[in-house]
Amino acid sequence: MMEPKVYKSNTIINHQAEMIDVIEYSLNIHKQYFGSGTPTWTYKGYNTFALTSPSILFHDLYCELKQIIRETVPNENKLWMQSWINYHTEEKILGWHKHNWPIHGYISIQPHKSRTVFREYEIINEIGNIYIGSGHREHKVVFDEVFDTPRITLGYDVLFESDLTEVYDNIGLIPL
């Protein structure tokens, strides 16, 4: 398993309010396609970076993320990524779960005072964090302070060419 890493996104740090506006607008588009389905659980049908297109800020974030992923797995030529929006109130927070993908990560847009607790370690979530680590690690989100606006993160998973046969029904995958 690879060592987990946390990077900082200047795009998010410098433009958080505008990015939240783009996400909230994009969630209205999401509702047109998925009705009442939450963006967290309809991830196989869309990709964050397509849903937020043609936002220049999300293009810049995509380029940052692509560079981080390529630095993390430099020996893989063909990679695909799915990405979804987590837009949660306190009562909808994610309990223990894992992602059965080679690489999993998340991007903190408006994380509030929260931590992502893995069985082996924890990450203090801060605005602009881009976490990347091995998939298959159980984790959950814990709040350290009450909040009244949604917690917003972007989840993502990365797939290698050799894993393709298992996910042909996922139209949210995009090439990196």
C-alpha cells in the first residue's frame, strides 16, 4: 500500500467562495438528471469535473489533481478517475466505509472542523487539502464542531488499465 499524502490546492484556498457557488449551481444540474438522488451516491452516472464544466476554477483544480495523481503513480500509462460531490449536513455524515479501487482520495472545499479517520491514521481536514492514498482503507468522517452549512468535499477514485473489465457500467469515469 502506498503512503498517504496531503497536498494543498491554491486554487481552492484562493477561490473557495466561487468554487462553492459553482458546486451549488452544479447541484441544480445534477437534480435535473438524477432527481432526488444525492450526488454522493449517484457517482457512477457523472463526474464532478464534467458537472462543473466549463468552470475555469474546476479546470485548474482538475489539472492540479491530475498532476498529483501522475506523480503518485508515475509508472501507469493509462488511468481513469471517477469523482463525485459530497454535500452533507451533520446528520448525513459518512460512517465507516471503504473504496475498492487502487487509489482513493478527497478534496476539501468546505470541510468545517472535521477529521477523516482511517483505521491506521487520521487526517485533519482543512480548506484546500487534497488527500491521496491507497484504496481499500476503511475510514469515516468525524466532526469536531457543530456547523450549519453543508460540508463539501470531492471524492475521487483512480483506476488502472488492468482493472477496466470490472467497471464498464460506470459512465462517470474519465481518462487522466
